[in-house]
Amino acid sequence: MRKTLIYVVLVALCILIVFATVAGLLLCWEFYRHWLAVEQCVGLAYKVAVNLGGEEPETEAGLERAVAQIPESWNVFVRNRQGQLVDAWGTPFSVRVVHDQNHCKIVVRSAGPDVIMGNGDDLVYGSLFLKPRREGKPADVGPGTGTDLP
């Protein structure tokens, strides 16, 4: 009887350890996906800025071209079946040129784990500044405009 009780307790502990290990691995996977999405946002903003030559695009089409120039071989990103660059959860990134007073910057947004763009769990990187086309006057692509990735 006593041996049976010891075996039951040991089996229960083993099951508990397995569940804790699986839960820990899943938690680590989610942390990794968040880290990866942040790295992708920063990298995408950088690559777009380089493709723009560090200057504000003249039109929305110029921004789209800069995004499209990111090579397929750049393995930091995954593309979906439509050829769009997607985040760690499979949602296409949003890339915008935004003006704040006399500044112009690239803003890259990932929808985050709930894959819904525009709510509280989105990952946003928007501190990479571009040289404005005209000093003191925002470009035609104006505040809050931009493009989702092609």
C-alpha cells in the first residue's frame, strides 16, 4: 500500500514536471516571437530608409518601391504566398511615412500576437528619421499616410 502511494506521488510529480516544461517552452517561444517581430520592425525600417537613400519619398509609390526592393534572399523576413513580408505571426507589416512637425520618419507596425492591426498589442517602431524633401513643409505623402507592404 505504501509503495503504491509512493508510485502515485512520483507519477504525479513527473506529470507536473512535464506540464511545467511544456508551459515553459511555450512561454519561451512567445518571447522569441516578440523579440523576432521587434527585430524585423527595426530591420525593415532600416532597409526601407537605405533604399530611399535616407530621404523622404516624393510619393507613396516611391515608398512602395523602396519596400519592394528588399531582396527575397534577405532571410530575416518571411514572405507569404502573396509575396508580402510578414511578421512572426504571419501578418503583413504596415510601413508608413509620418510627419511630426518638421520631422519625417518611417513607422513600421506589426499586428502582434492577436494578428489584428491597430490595437494595443501591436509592435511599432518609428524612430528612424528621414531627410525631409522640403525644409519646414511636409511632403505630399502627409501625416499618417503611407502604404501597407505590397
